[in-house]
Amino acid sequence: MIKLVSGVTLTVVLAASPVVAQTVYPIDRAEIVSGAQFDFKVEFPDRVDQAKLKVTVNGRDYAAVFGRAATFIEREDGKEQSALMLRDVALEKPGPVVVEVSDGTKSRKVTWTVYDAGPRQAKNVILFIGDGMSPAHRVGARLLSKGIAEGKSLGKLAMDDMPHTALVATAGSDSIITDSANSASAYSTGHKSAVNAMGVYADRTRDAFDDPKVETITSLAKRRLKMSIGIVTTTEVEDATPAAMVAHTRRRAAYDEIVEQLFAARPDVLLGGGSANFLPKSAAGSKRKDEVDYIARFREAGYSLATTAGELNALAAKPETRQLLGLFATGNMDGALDRKFLKGGGVKKFPEQPDLTEQLQAALTVLSKNEAGFFLMVESGLIDKYAHALDFDRAVYDTIMLDNAVRLARDWASKRGDDTLILVTPDHNHPNALVGTINHDMSTTSDAPMRERVGVYEKAGFPNYPAPDADGYPSRVDVSRRLAIFSASLPDHYETFRPKLDGPNDPTMKGDDDGTFKANEKYKGVPGAVLRPGNLPAMMNASVHSGEDVILTATGPGSERVKGSMDNTEVFRVMVEALGLATVGQ
Ligand SMILES: [Zn+2]
């Protein structure tokens, strides 16, 4: 019903509208690699008569095409709504696929495209994800690690110096703004999904584990080509980006179940933080709700366990190590600025965490033992966490760390004759912008407000960080002319215009007992701090993602498909085509 201004109500017949038509999964315009498994589901908006249903695929009865009939659920979730669910089906023949559904009154038509992946070109694929890496982080990393003179950079980042570049659109099936679950899922499955969901289409039922699944690239690579799988991150390994390489759930926060799914998927290398959900409930530091000891389970399944950089390097060096689990912190690991210089965050508790480059080196050593090749996802995941927390110094340092890992991978691949497709991309953007420099050396009086020290245009000049060390990191961030990176999405917070030397920024604290947040008073007394009223809903405790395209660069066999403007689901296609991961031709 549409309520008119005059108060008269007008009933509109909506029978032809998608609002009340059947929902079909996979969704309209889905692209499916030949032979990849998926769950086929039809959700009817009403309770329907099974005898009246007609479902065809390219004009033939769906059960004949898929080889079996679906389960009919007459009252899904106990409501007056029916559904058809058929798990684990596949389509082999490339071409358009028209699915038509009718319940006798209402009907719906969707079209999918099944595609062939062509011949294999790459032995391995390494997908680097800079979580939430905005162009500002990237330029900041370039300025700090390479330097600049008379406007020209004194060097290139490894991720910039690649032959193929594309802009990648990141919207999800439910929103123009994605989170890391559905954005990583688009890369790992080639299908759109919804916020908080991975490896599934988020359906209407309450159960977070019954949603229609789509197959991941890790499953295809293992099932089809017996390739090895590696997942490397600086966040908890259960977090959205690493989890989306294997998991199927609409609830990314279901860490206990995600650990179960990680175990079931058996990635050959799994490195990051997040041991809390591997430990049985009664163990110190555990966050599990049950007494299952997943560290013991992984060990029993043949995995070696590393908890420090030393153990990781030693285990990777052993010729017999073929399955490696590394859990270096109970929660997220710490970023480069804290680990190497400031010793803030969790570094005192976990002083021997490896660098991302050490994690990558260990992964490459172990995974390359498989002659069938490997798929490896490497995430610099704290770029995003720091951007949420308005901590731009730390986000930039972890972008430098990502670039060091990219360089290592490129050097490794070039020694092997470039048999490896290497992609570097964020999963979504953060609304961060480099607007100039913050200048304590400007000739303003000492009592001028800090905002008067923000150098814009010609007053920005160039920052004066110390020359970077061999790994590209300046030893200090509290210099007198530093980068001014600001976010366009803000919770209430105190802007101090200064790097946070004692640990990552913590911009908000709980407000009144109503679920809202307010500026963290910890920073109120910092000289020159100003209260910045937020521009986001008060229930947000942090900055948020933004919906602009992200920059993907690529090199190696198959990378020529990276070009122009792409959808995030096409990144999956680039990888499966490089690996020849289709049924056709095999
Ligand atoms: Zn995020």
C-alpha cells in the first residue's frame, strides 16, 4: 500500500513485483564456473501447493537437470511460507541458464551464466588482501617507505609496480556497503552475498547455518586439482576474511562453528591470531562455549603447531612439515608499528609474534612441496581494524608490511619462472583521505589551535619522517611534520592530531546505558585535543567502511584479465581461469 499525502490509501497490485515474487538462489545474473557445487533454493512468499509447482531449467524439469528432486518445505520456519531446497548440485555445460519457477499463480524467471575456465595457466595463486586498504593508506605507505623528492616518489611499492590494474566494485547483494565477510566471499566464491555472510546466499530463515551454499575456490582447487591451500592473516583466523576462504555461514561472529569449519576444510597452512576459539572452554584464555580442544584435533590430524615466530621458522624449515597451524595470539595479532617500535597493544603479552613476511615465507616453503600447486590467501588484516579506530599511523605501517610480503612473493615467484598469479587488492574501502600534513614546525604561535597546524596545499609540503629502515619503516611516527589522514565517517571522538604512542587508538567509550557510544575521555586532556561530534549513528563505536571501488593490481599468468572496471565477483573468475578450475576439458 502506498500512503498518499492526502491520507487516501491506494492499494497497488504487486503480483508482478519482485517484492512478492519467489526468491531464487543463486540469484539472477549469477555467474557459475562449470562444475562448481551450489545449493539451489526457491523461497515462495506464501504457503504453496507442492502439486502445482513447476520449476524448469532451460525448459526442462529441474529434477531431471540436477539429477534429483528438491526437498519441499511446506511451512518454512513454521510460517505460512514454502520453500524448495536442493543441496550440492552443479551445472557442467557452459552458456546461459534460464530458471523458471511457478506455483500456479506467481512466477519468477532468473538467468545464470555457466562458464568454462579454459586451460590452466598458473601453477599457484596468491591473493593478497589489504583489508580496508584505502588509497590514502597506500599513498602513505609509499611516502614513508620510499620517500619523495620534488613531487616524484623515490621508489615504487611492489603492489604498485605490477603490469595489470583494475578498479573493483564491492557492493553486496543486500547493500552498497560491504563488510569483510561478503567481500571476501565474493573473491572466494564468485557469488555476491550479504553483510555478515560468507560462502552462502543469506536466506530468510533464522538458522545461520542452513543458508544456500556456494563452493569456494579452496574447495575447487583441492577437489579438482589436489592443490594445497594456505590461509595467512594478522587477524584472528576465524575473522571474516580468512574464514571466507572456506566457511559457509551467514553469521561471521559464529567463531566456534567457524573453527569447526576450518578444521573440516583442513587448509594445509593456517596462520594468524585467534587461539581463544581453538581452546576448550575450561582452558585459560578460551572463548569457546564447549570443551572441544581444536588445537589437539589439528595436532591429531597431523598438523605441526607454532605459537611464536621462532617455532614457525623452525617448523617451516623441517622437510617433513606439510601441515602447519600457527596461532600467535589469543585475539588479533599486533601490527608492525607496535611489534617493531612502540611495543604497545598485545606485544607485551605475545612478544614473539612473527611478521607477515615470516608467515608468508613459512607458507610458501610448506605449500610449494605439493607438485600440484597451491592457492594462498595472505591478509594484512589490521589495516581495517586501525582504520575503524581512526589510527592512521598503524594502518599505514601495516600497508608497508603488506607490501613487503608482496615483494617477497614476487621475488619468490620470479625465481621459479613466474608460474604464480599474484593479486593484491583491498576487500572494501575506508573513507580515509590524505589531506596534507600536521606541522609542529609551522610558524604559528604555540597556543594556536591544532587545526591551524594542518598544512594544506603548499603548506603541506612533504613529511619529515626519518629515513626508513631496510624493511621500509621509519623508526618514529611522532615527527614534527607528519601525514594528516582523516576519515569522513566519524563516531564522537577527541581529535588529538597526534599519533598514539602508547597503543592503538581507542576513540570511543560506552555512553549512557542505551547502547550508544561517546568520545573516549582518555584523550580529553591531550594538549590541543578537540571534541569532534560524530556524523554516524550514536550506536557506532568506530569509523565505518565506504563503498568506493578499490584498486586491484596483478602480475603473473592469467593477470591480463585484470583490467578496467570489474565487479568483485570477477576476481574469483580471474583466479579460477588462471588455474583452469572447471569441469570442461578435464
Ligand atoms: Zn572493517
